[in-house]
Amino acid sequence: MNFRKLGLVFLTIALCVGIVILMQVRTERTEEIIMPGAKDGKTTVVKRDTLPDPNVTPEPVDDGVVWPDLTLNEMLEAENRQYAIVNDKNLLSAAFQPECDKITGTRAQLFEKSALPYLEAMLQDLRDHGFTPYVASGYRTYSFQEILFNGKASQIAAGMDPPVTDYLDPRYQEAVAVARTITAYPGSSEHQLGLGVDILDRERSWLDYNTMNQDFFAYLDSICASYGFIKRYPSNKLPLTGWDEPYHYRYVGEEAATFIMEHGICYEEFYAHYDPEFSF
Ligand SMILES: [Zn+2]
């Protein structure tokens, strides 16, 4: 064996060892996590988010439970917009545009003006506890959502066999139907409401929840209600909300948020309690 071959063998071995070490480090980071800010520095094992349950039904909340004192009429008032339900069946008009301001610490992300101080305080809380939150998306206009949606539908259509490029082709509507399960249809996104926000850990900001920093979300889930936010699309509620987006938080006000997070219900379940006509 000449030196060149020997060198190549060593290089291969070194590369393999490096990969194994790297994988181990990553596993350790996801399985056993030191909660930054924990006074005793104790190791906390953080649970992963629950998996989607295809048979999930609305959670019965005990009769004895005292729900926030609200009526549907109050929830529908313009000044109580934090209670608005926005989804595939409850669309915002194209003209709806909340008053927004820039979120401090972001380049150009916006959030609804009156709820912005609560979001900023929550982000500061995360920073104070050693995290590096990254606002991936705040307010989005109807037309931006339209661009996102049409882009997704066109991409799906182009991938069909044979590719569909003409929207008059009936198969284009099939692509639209598939796109509706991936990207929010224009008017159905809470980002247009100005009260929905995608928050990631800057260090590990891939949009795959399982590779995200679990202690970041465990901490965020434990504090969000005190700032009036809920985890809006937890994985286990996918059939009720239509989305599995565990990094999306929504401002609903402290009272509703505390109730929702304490009882482990999603916003649709909360809303249905006040609106007997509500359909999932
Ligand atoms: Zn979102």
C-alpha cells in the first residue's frame, strides 16, 4: 500500500469518527437539556411534542370548570379582535389590515399594535433566560399570503404528470386542494390578523419541530399564557385546527390564554364553547 492510499484510509476513518462524535453531540443536545436560567443548573429532560392523533375529538372540559366570562357577541366586537377565529372556514377579507408596528429586535417583522408590548415582553423573557428567539414571521398581508399560496399550488401543479400549467385545466384545482393542506389559503391565515407569530430558536431554526430546541419550546409553552399567548397549532390537535405548526403562537389575551393552556385545548375548542353553531 503506498502512502497516498494509506493517507486516504486514515482520512476516511477520521471522517467517520468525526461524524459519529457530531451525531452524539446532537443527540445529547436534544435528549438531555440544561434549562438555561434554572437556578440549580439541573438537567431537565424535556418531552417532545405529542404526535398528531388522527382520531382526536373536541376535549370535554368538566362541567364544574369556570370558563372565562365571555359571550359570543363580546368576542365578535371589533375591539375584542384578539378572540377572532381565523381558519379555512372563517376567512378574513382581502381588505382587512390591522394597525401594526415593527417588532423590536427584528429587521422588518410586524405585529398588531395593541398586542405588540406583550409579544416583546415575552421575547425579552426568553432572552433573559438564555434563549435567542427569532421571529420567523409576524404580520402577513393578504396579498403576500396569496403569493405564498399561489406559488405552492403552481409548484404542485408543475410536479404533476403531465405537468399542469393552465389554471383552466381541472387538475389545477386538485393542486389547489393539496396546496390548502400545506399553505394557508389567502384570508385563512392568522398572520393576516396580525396576532399570529412564528417563533423559533435562532440557533436551531429549521422548520422541523423534532430537530428544534425542545427546551426552548418547553419554556415558551410554560410562560406564553402569562403574556396572553397560546400555542395555536399543537401537533396533537391537527384534525381540529387543520395545522401542525407547534412554533406558531397567537395572542388571545391573558385570561383566555391561561384557560386554554391550562386545559390543553386548542382555540377551536375554546371558541366552540361560546358559539354553539361552530363547526370544526
Ligand atoms: Zn405561523
